[in-house]
Amino acid sequence: MLAVAHTFTLVGVGARPVGAEVDVHRGLPAFSLVGLPDAAVRESRERVRAAIVNSGFEFPLRRITASLAPADLRKAGPALDLAIAAALLAASEQLDGAFLETHRLAGELALDGSIRAVPGVIAMAEEGRKQGAEAIAVPGPNVAEAGLVGGLRVVGLNSLVDLRALSSGELPEASATNGAGPAGSPDGEETSKGPDLAELRGQPLLRRALEVAAAGGHNMLIVGPPGAGKSLGARRLPSILPALGREEAIEVTRIAGVCGSGPPPGTLARRPFRSPHHTISAVGLVGGGLPPRPGEITHAHLGVLFLDELGEFSRQALEALRQPLEDGGIRLTRGVHAVDLPSRFMLVAATNPCPCGHGESSPRCSCAPATIRRYHSRLSGPLADRIDVAIAIAQPSAEALAGDAGETSATVRERVEAARTRQLDRLEGRYNAQMSAAECRAAGLTDSAEAALAAGHARLALSGRGYERVLRLSRTIADLDSIEWVDAAHVGEALTFRWRFGRS
Amino acid sequence: MSPTACRPCLRRAGLLEALSPLIEVVAMRQAGSSAPELLAMSDDQLVRKLAPRGSPGMRRALARAAGPSVLEARQRNSGVWSVCRHRDEYPEPLRDLGAEAPAALFGRGHRDALADLAERRAVAIVGARRASGYGRTVGRDLARQLSVAGVRVISGLANGVDAAAHDGALAGSAQTIAVLGSGADRVYPRQQSGLYERVLASGAALSELPPGAPPRRWTFPARNRIIAALSAMTVVVAAADRSGSLITAEMAADLGREVGAVPGPVNAPSHAGANRLLVDGARVIRGGQDALDALFGPGERAVAEVGPDPGIGGRAVLAEIERGATPDAVAATLALPPAEVSAGLARLELDGYVVGDAGGRYERTSLDMPPPGSPE
């Protein structure tokens, strides 16, 4: 007898459908499993056998063949256990297999027959919904997570024995079945718990730079001595970015879930903040390996990627970042197959002004001019022309540290959201950072703005790219001011964010 | 076709190039012999001084020395011209060096940069290679103001003050002259190759070594004597106690030239040398006007620059920058939103009143403001 159960395997940050076909027929007892299984999937056979026996079912002493389709797709992870067991029970006529058509199945089997939680449940539920499935059966602990995805019923199973009830249509459905998700927006309740911009004392220009960068989605570089507040400021950037929309929040939660690092079950993730150590390899940063695993840039999707000590990152790692920064995604090709991973993130980099940390303007700097030149030229590497906002900060004074706290993230975020709304209207879903120069001009500059731009180009030796950058930034600054026409003051402020380390 | 240096002088230049390693040994290591003294000797005296008992090294060097015809070909190939002390074109002020005057002088760029040096007065601006923003800004502004007033600026194309001086001079109308420690067609240091090209576009690069000659330690004090001699005044901008630019100042004083120095912070070791020159009697040079007064007499020529009116807000920001405030401190003191401070600083930078550095700090230039309330 043949039975087919439908399940999924995780590829990249999504799920692909897998058909678990199990055939039971006469012959010497054997249990073979084909379909490019990885080690965990191969071990499924042991788990399935023990779980079936310990749940009071009979393990047929016949010839059993399990095939995981499609045949040329690598299958990974223990989530296929449940489907294999269900198909086997249906094929050996111990269960009515009708429910297998309408229910997708996912779960790991413990030897005693209980069903364990698995990662990537959101990805699986989304894929199931895409296929038009009626329902998805997942381990009990995964129910809340799967419930975040709307459009299909979620059933929670705690043990293999529950399949009996499911097959006869009696199992009451889990409570969070219609994918309504938790009430309220994910960020609404949680903002108060996260880092807040008010904690960054003094540093008014850094706060302003963060606001401008956030408003237009501009990548930024913060230069300053150790302890001045570079890392502190960067970590607060997600808190002034607009709240994630529901679809975006689910996407971020799904990506985190696939890698097993998601938020508590049933809650939606917030904008990610990733801060890889500078010893990371190119593969670790952008993804790769076999099977292809997402890198930091995908974990940072819709969030912030923070590169502290930019000069210490390997050139290869930084080179690997260029294309994804431009495209918002990365395609990892393995022979015939390709996996597309999303990576739309904001880049924030931080560095000391020179190797000793004090900066050549400081009397305490002990670096030779050649050393400083080399250091600056390392910074002017692959990422220089992707960075729109460059700001240098100094140690805050004692008065500044003791003074009043600045505005909270919530206050700044309102302005950022208003500016972004103007951009979305004007650019149909993109931000200023992605504009071409022609588009910037189309929004209009006043005569004095044109003059300031021309003076900047002449006196400050702006490159062609630098000129475009100033245009984009001025547009964002004008948006923050809620002004239609870019004025000289906007251009002026944009000029102060230019790259000052040599070529760019 | 302008004359080149005569054959005996070219032979001398070829000899200097071939003997360069030996000169290095003697000049830098033997007490009591300095490069200029060696250069005062005739060809035969020089050979005997460097290898009294003859030596294989000396014989090889003499065999290798490029002769006049070879050097003439080299000049043609690299676009280098030359003069020697037997020609009328030879800059008169150089003759004050007496026996130490360079026999041949090679150059690239405009020959007329050497014309009328005595009458028109040139100024040498020298200082530390590792100069702070202050040193470079002051050097640049001084050079620009002199150049705008028609005075040629001479320096050594080194990093730091020299480069800033050439850069400032290029912003004015007068020619700038770079005297190199290598052949006139060889840029040293390499970082200044862009500046070198700009200097050649209107001025000239000079050397007493033939085209293609590499720099050596002895060639720098040697070229400093040329810088000091060509100028009516040498100004030291930023120098620590043992800076080479102090030696240039000393050479200038020995030649009877004016010596000036720019005061620096009294607790900064990087300016101690310049400050000490002032104690020893050098003229205080705060800017172009002081230099022009020293050259031509008080009030005879004026520095001509004034920028556009910065407005009330601009003046306030400028006042804070003059007090050494960072942009953050400006925002705090004037209680202005950072956006306004940044826009104001950008305006001031475009108008030439301040210069920003890679560390986010701003330095006041010496550009004067019009009196408050002037029309735009």
C-alpha cells in the first residue's frame, strides 16, 4: 500500500514542499529511505520506528520504502519525521489517510512518540498557504508561531497518538488557529524595553546624523575615538526606524525562525541589529556553504548591520558586501540550484580616526603621517562609495554627559516616519538612498541651493558620486523639514556629511 | 632655443650624481663635513676628499658618471631645461652662495619662474612634515596671501607645511617654485605627485641634480641652501626643536636674508623650534601682511582678501570656532539645533572662513570678514 504525506524542508530562509511517499509491500523486512536525505533525515528511520512502537502502533514487518520527493532536492532536518511516520501508518492501514491530503505535517519525533518543536515553522506555514493547503499540523510548542501566518488552520500535535484523532476528524483545533497573531503591533509594547536614544548623552551632531540616516535609509560611517559613543549611537538606530509593517515583521520572524534564533514563540520579531565581529569571513557575512546558509546580511534584513572597527574587517568580506548592498538581496548558486536570500539592510560602520585612536588633529596622536594615510586608504575601500553619511565625533565633554537627556527615540521616530512617508509617496516604495541623481533633481532645488551645490563641487573637490550623494542627502534633510524644495541650508548640512578621507 | 648649462657645469652635475653615495657617507657621518662644504669644492678637490687614497668604489663611480652629452639627451627626453652660473639667466640671488652655489640648475615647468627673483622678491615657506591642521592652514593662507599680492613662494614639496604652501600659492596669481632633493623630473615624496603637476602648470620644479637622480639624505640640506638663497625671506611655519627647517632659516640668516617665524602654542613641542627663532630675533609673521611689511616696508603693500559677509549667525558660529569649539560645543553654547550649526559651518567653509578636517574639527583661516553691516 502507498500513502503520501506532505511536509517541508528548509532551504535558505524559506521552505520547499516535500512529498513523503511511503510504500509498504511484501518482502523481507527492510526500511529504506531515499531522496537526498541529510544525516538527520537518514536517522529519521530510527526515530520513526521507536515512536511508532512506543505509541501503541504496530511497526510492519514488511518491506518499507520511503521516498522524499522531489528527488533532486536535498532534504534536511528532523521536521520530516512526523510526515514519514504518518504516511507509514496510513500505508500500513493503521490510520485513515484522508487527512493527509488536506493537512501539511511537520515535527520531530521523540523515541517515546511525543512530538518535538522544530525551527522554521513560519516558513513552512507560508509555503503551505501558498500551496492552498487547508491546514498545517505542527508540534504543540510551535502552534503560536505558526499561528502568526494567516490563511490556514493550525493544528497542534503533542504525540503520535494524536494522529488517530486527527485522522478521524475529532481533534479540537488549537486556539490561535486563524492566524490573527498577537494583538497590537510588535513594536508598540516593546519599545519601552529596548535601547533608547535618550541614553546617548551630549553628541547632538551624532543624534542628528542618525536621524538623517534613518529618515532616508542612508548608510553611515561614524568616526571617533574609543568610548565617544559610536557603538552606543549605532545600537539605537533601530529604535528610531519606523515600526515594521505586519508583513515585514512576519518576514523577519520567519528568517530568524529558520535559523533557530527567533523571538519567544508567538511574538513578532523587531528590526534586527546585527554586529558581527571583524574576524568574520566573507561567507559568514553574506552567506554560503553547502547547503547554503544565510549570512549576517540576511539576518540583518530590514534592520541594521553594524560593522565596528571597519578597518579591521578583511577586504574580501567587505568586497562581498558591495553587491548585496546595491541589490538588497544575494543569490547563492550551487551547481544547478540557486538560493535567493533577502538582504535589505542599513549599514552602519564605525572606526577610530587613526590607529592610536586619538586622531591626527589631537596633540596626543602618536601616529606617523604614512600610517594615518594607510589607515584612511583602508577605509576608502570597497564600501566608501556606498556610504552617504560620514560623521566624526569627539569625546563628549563633562557638561554634556551631565546635562539633560536628549529627545527619546519615540520623538525622533515620529519625524523619521513622517519623512519616510513623503519618500514612499514620491518614489513608490523606495527611499532617498536608492534614488538616482536625476530623480533627486526632479524634486526641485531653489536657486540658492543650486549655487551652494556648485560652490561645494568647486571648492570642496567633490567627486561625481560625492555630488550625487549630497543631492540625495539634501533631499532627505528637506523631507525632515517637510519642505518641498531643497534649499541652500539643506545642501549645506548635507555637505558636512561628506567623506573626508581621500578618494571616494 | 634657450641655452642649457655649459658642458663643464653639466660634467659637474654628472659627477655629483655618480659620487652621491660617497658624499652621503662623508657628509652624514664625518663630523666637520657638511654637504654644502663638499659642494663648494672643485671637481678634483671633491674626488680627493671623498677617497684620499683612491679606491675601487671611486674608480667605478668616476667611470659611471654621465657626461655632458648624456645629460643633454636626458634633459631632452624628460622635458627638463637647465642653466648654469656662466649664463645670464642664472638667478642672481644664488650667486650669494659663493663657491657653494650650484654649478648647474635643472628645471621643469616654466623657465620664467626664475626671472627677476631679486627685484620681485620671493618668500620661502618651510616647516614640519608632521604639521597639525594649524600649521597647514597657516602655511596655506600665508602662501595664498603672498601669491595674491604677486610674491612668488618657494618651498620643497615635502609633506606638511611645504605642500600646504605650494597649495596656497597656487590659489593666487604668482608662480610657485619647488626645489627638490631629487632630479627635477622625479617626484619625491610620491604622495605629492598631484601637487607636483599643478606646480609645473604655472611654476617650476628645480634641482641641482640631473634628471632621474634619486634623493639621498645629503640632498635635502643641500637643496635647503638653494631655497634660502633664492628667497628674500624665509618663514618657518611650524617646527619642533630639531626640525630641518630651522637649518634652512639659519642658512638664510647667514646669507643676510630676512628670517621670520609663525608663533605656535607655547606648550606644543611641535612648535618649539619656531617659537625659539622668535626669541632669537626672527620677525613675527602672523600672516601675509606681516610678511609683506617685512619685504617691502610697513604698509607698502596690502593683503587684498576679504570674504563675503557671513551674517549674524555666521559670525556667531565663527566666533565659537575661533575659540576652539567643536561643532557639538557650538550647538550647546549657542543653543542651536545641530542641523543649523552644520548648515552654518558648511556655508563658512564654502566662503573660505574655516577648513574642516577628517576628524570633524574646524580651523579658522586667516580670511578677513567685512565690517558688520556691509552690503552683500
